[in-house]
Amino acid sequence: MQRPPPDDFLLKETNPHLGGGKVSGDKLTSTYDLVEQMQYLYVRVVKAKDLPGKDVTGSCDPYCEVKLGNYKGTTRHFEKKSNPEWNQVFAFSKDRIQASVLEVTVKDKDVVKDDFIGRVLFDLNEVPKRVPPDSPLAPQWYRLEDRKGDKAKGELMLAVWMGTQADEAFPEAWHSDAATVSGTDALANIRSKVYLSPKLWYLRVNVIEAQDLQPTDKGRYPEVFVKAILGNQALRTRISQSRSINPMWNEDLMFVAAEPFEEPLILSVEDRVAPNKDEVLGRCAIPLQYMDRRLDHKPVNTRWFNLEKHVVIEGEKKKEIKFASRIHMRVCLEGGYHVLDESTHYSSDLRPTAKQLWKSSIGVLEVGILNAQGLMPMKTKDGRGTTDAYCVAKYGQKWVRTRTIIDSFTPKWNEQYTWEVFDPCTVITIGVFDNCHLHGGDKAGGAKDSRIGKVRIRLSTLETDRVYTHSYPLLVLHPNGVKKMGEIHLAVRWRPRHPPHMDTRLSHADSAHPDELDEEFDTFPTSRPSDIVRMRYDRLRSIAGRIQTVVGDLATQGERLQSLLSWRDPRATALFVIFCLVAAIVLYVTPFQVVALLTGFYVLRHPRFRHKLPSVPLNFFRRLPARTDCML
């Protein structure tokens, strides 16, 4: 395998035209300012009235056909309805418009050939422009014309305008980029969407004891355990040590439950009658909607649950037998923890499950998904490689999915999304996928979209209010090495919710003495009585005296070190020289790991081997002469 140049794996800084202007690292001000503007021609087909009948029965099955050059989109059709309502939007990319006239035709659905009812023509040079936050363009009634341009029977309500991807109609519009996709399910799979992950809770089941169990074999000691099932999660306790009909466990079983808690908790008390055979002594189903939710350290109350048992009579019939058997448990939903559904190193959310425990957000993360370049072909269509790419960005509970760009190795999305941020030490993940659900049917429903690549951005590395525009390489590890699958172009900005402000606790402004505050606001020369001024000078002198004492102590230690090296005390210096010589020989002969190990043992020695008296080296150092001996 040929190794790609190292530059292909590097992050590349770019300078795109965001929001219609060039970005230079400063913040931008418009609402859709992290993406490049893309112009679209929007056509909203609202409804029609007084359509003439074209069938033998005098009725019509109308639908609309919106045609612009080689691009053609159609609405759904209604059967035998002369006043249909569609309310559908069509979007044509301005970069691909090759015609000067927009044609909106109303036709009658027929078995052999659809009948022409009428049409409305628009000159693109006269189409108005609309940029949010302008109000939506109100639709108008247009009289239908025949092929010769004469007035025909029937009217059509339309709205036609030039806009950008910031338009409210953009997400649900039919796009000319996806003109080859047909079918309602396939069209739904190519549109941009926003998803919210279900809220996850930890379900704690504290199995305490059971009472009055009735095993089948009365002559043996039962080996009882509890099995709990929640969805596809199954846990069990150990076999009770008290082998009786009143066993005890006091064990905790932890599950992960998702709102809206549609699946109940199934508990069964079973007896191990043989190595591979268990007998159910009782069972109960507990709905989670009514379970206690624990938000603090206080334990929830315990409850007794009745156990039911089903027996088979006459081969097929089941009869329910209710015993007095019951089980004692403490079941609660833990809201004070965060359920980790991501890698701990790349988590995007660390908040507890209970919303009451959430702190306010600290800022907003804005991401503009611009485009991708150099994507690799992911599948084969008509004998050639192709890719239908879309992006997925995940942060916290919010997932966003861009629209799918059909058959392009350089797709342009230019979609912008925002997230609330509660913790800066989190990571946002953006992945690029190939859409395998464009043709509908059962085959597409079972297919899995192929992952092209992904990037991660850690929020703690972002500067405030700076726009980062980079092209990120999509790297995938294969058995034969790292392979670059393309590049994704992103614009990222982090904006704090509150600007930096003075922290009174950090500056101790809230704990300042009233006299100190009065001194700060005193005039010059002073306007306070002489006794107060004298008291302040005395306080200043005491502070200066303490500082002088500390500086003197530091100087004394330095003088002792100097006397140790200057033979001021010949015996002390001679001992120090001999110690240094012996230490040098020992360190030369002994490996450093052994010295470090012995030093660690000595520092961490047990208090039994310690003495209350100062250590010998410290006592030796304190006895060295200093300049304090020369002072009165």
C-alpha cells in the first residue's frame, strides 16, 4: 500500500465566505453566519379551486407538476377532488438553474396519459427575493392558462421567491438535488432532521428478602435466587445462604431504563432444583412509571410485592394460582447520576438524569457544516462508484442530521446548528455517512448506512467568540494502515452565556474589614480623626514587621548554607564534604531505582519508626553559624 503524504493527515485552516463575507477569526453577527449562503428558488404550491373535470364522470384527480429546465417535481394527487390542497414546497438550487422560465402545471391523473388542465408561467428575473427575518411571502391566486396562453378554468394558489438555506421552508422542501429519489420513505430519509435521545435512568433494585415461598419438593432445602429482566437486560442474585422458605439476599441489581418506561421490570423467584434446571416459585411485573425517583442521598422506602405463579393443567390450559408468597424490595430510579452511553474519554454530556439537578448552561456551541471534499466511493451504481453523503453531529441529547447530497464526492451542505453547553470539558462528534436508504422497500430498510469517517472537537480547547474554520481529514484505520476517506469542512464557534465578571469570593471583596474599606475611600489628605490614622499606621507597621521577620528567617537559612560551603565552621564543612564523597560513591555504584526505592521507604516509614525530635540533618543545619550571631 502506497503511503500518503503526511500533509494529507494534517488539519488545514481555511478562509471561506461565511454569511456572505470573509471570516478572519472574529465573531460574526448574523443568525446564519457560520455557513456559506446558498441561493434557492422556492415554489410553494398551496391549493387550487374550480378545476374542470377531465374524466368521463366529470371529476378530476389533480396534481401539480413544477418544472424548471430539466428538473421536475410533482405533488401528491387527489382522487375526484376539484378543490385540492397540497401545501408542498419545492426548492431549486440557483447554481444548477439553466432556464429562465418556471412552469407550474396542473394535471389530471389518468391510467394511460395524464390530462393537461392548466399552467402558470413565471419569469425568473421578476421573482422577488426574501431573506429571513423577513416575513414569509404570502401566496397569491393565479388564473390557469392553456398551452396557447389563454385563460382557462381554475385557479392555483402559489408563492414563488428566491431565498437561502436559512428559509423556514428549507428543511421540508423537495430539493432538485434529490430529483432522482422517488418514494415517500426515500424522501424522508434524505431530509435534514433533529433528534433527541431518550432520557436514560439507572434503575436500582435492592432485593432484600422473600417470605412464604412454596417449593414443589417440601423435603429439600430450596436454593433460591431472584432473576430480574428489563428489556434485553437480565441480572440475577446469588443463591440465598439461608436455605429456607424465607430467604434473604440484600443485593443490588442495576439496570438502565429509558423513558417513557414502556417495558416493565419482570422479577421471578426461582429454585435451583438441578444443575441445569430451575423452577419458578413466583413472578411479578412492576411498571416503572410509578416508581420512586431518588434525587439525593436519602434512601427510598421499601415495598412488598406479591408473587404470582402459573401452572399448566390438562396440557394447554393455564391456571393462575395466587399464594401468600411475597418479596421485599427497594426499587427506585436514580436521578442523581449520569448514565454513560458514550466513551468516558469523549463524553458530550455529564449532567445527572434528573432535570432538577441541572445547573444553568454556560454557553452556546455553534457548528456550521459546510462541505466535504475528496470522498471515496462507497457503493456501485450503474457500473460506477458513487457516494450519497450526509453528516450527523452529536452533542448531549441532541443529534442533528443534514440532508443527503445525491451522487457527489464533494457535497455541499451549508447547514448550521446550535447546542447549549453545560460543561466545557466535553466533546462534540461529527460523522460522515453514506445513505443506503434511497430506494425504499424492505431491502433498504434492513441496510445499514456506511460510515465514511468522523472527527471530534474538544470544547475546552476553543477560545471564546472565535470562529474556527478548518478542513478536517476523515481518517479510518484499516488492517493495512491508516486511510484518508476525504475531508470535511467545518466552522465552529463557542460563545459563553455570561461574560467574565468579578468573583467576590476569589478577590475577598465580600470579607474585607469595614475599616479597610473606609481607608480605601478616604480622601487625601485624610479627613479622619488623628487616633484612627495613628491606629492605621500602627497596623501597617505590624504588617511590615511580620514581613521583615519572614525575610530575616529566609536570609538566615541562606547564610547557614553559605557558611556550610565557606569553611566558617571547619568541622561542619569537613563532615559535609565527607558525606558528599560517600554519597557520590554510593550513587555511582547503586542503581538509581534502588536509591529511589529506599528513599521512598524512608519517607513513608511507619510512625513507629519515627521520632518526635528533629531529624539529624535538620539539627545539623540549624546549628550552623549565621549573621544573627552578630546582632544584638
